[in-house]
Amino acid sequence: MLDTGERGGLNIVNSHGLKSRLRTAPTMDELIIRYGCMEGPRNPTSADVCKALDDVESFALQSEEFCIEKVSNWQPDFIDGHRVIRCVREGPYMVAGTFGLESSPVLIGWLVLFYETDKQSYALAAPDSAESDFVDGYYCGGPLSVRSGCLVPREMAFEALEYFVDHHDRSPDLEWLSTSQIYRFR
């Protein structure tokens, strides 16, 4: 007898009632947390999102950001006889990273980005952030100038990421600005 598993697999139940797990190919909507090329948990839960935030803040995995995306965004391919993994970055997916000032190692907030399937992208923002001042700092090891209202506290970042894990979309209860509004190029 076959029984669909909760995490993208099949449970095969034999005549004695014993189950064994069979891994199947990822479904189109199966999500994964990634720290660069390193895989985190599949089908992340709220606890997994909280741990990812902790790991980035503490630099435990030597990563300043993580993403939650479809497992199918990383596809095996062969180029000139070599097996490679291609990242196709099809939305929707979210990226969250810490932001710090240029003159200080202290983190001042999280920058949370949402990428839709139609290549539109948005940044999580505090209410009334469209006209907030720009702040110069570092994001993922590089210099960046971004609207200060888009540097959100951990709790707001968690709320947005948790909603995405559950609904594969950005929360309608939070404010989002088009990324074309949030960056200043130096």
C-alpha cells in the first residue's frame, strides 16, 4: 500500500504494517532554505526560519544572508561532459540578510527581499518608508545605500519569512516597496 508522505516522499506500507520511506523528486512548490550554495532544511517550518535568522546573526555558517526558494531552482546539467548545478532563480523566493553601518560592526537591521515570478521584486518596509532617508552600509559583504525604512527589525523579518513559508507569497498585511524605490547607487 502507498501513502503520500508529508515531506515530498512516499511511505510504502508492507503487509505487516511496516513503513519504509521512498524519496521522490521535489515537487514544483517544495521550498528549501539555502545559505549561498549550502542547503538548509527542506519544507522549512517557523522553527527553521527562526534558526536561519539566528545562524546569520551569529555568523555560525559564515553567511550574511539566506534565501527561501524552490528546490527546483537548482538544476543538474552537463556542460562539456562535466556535471554542474545551475541556479535558475525562478520566483517566488525571498532573500534575507543583515545590514550594518560602514563604520561599525553592529547590525542595524534586516533587508528582506521578495522576488515574484514575473521578475518584479519588493523590499519589506516599515510603514511610510517610501520617503525615508538613505543610509550607507554593508549588505552581504558589499557596500550598499538603501532607504532606512527598509532595514527592519528581526521580528518583522521573521513575520514576512514565516508567511512566505506558509503561503509562498508576500504578506498582504506588511508594507512592501518596489526595489526600484529603495536603492541609491554611489
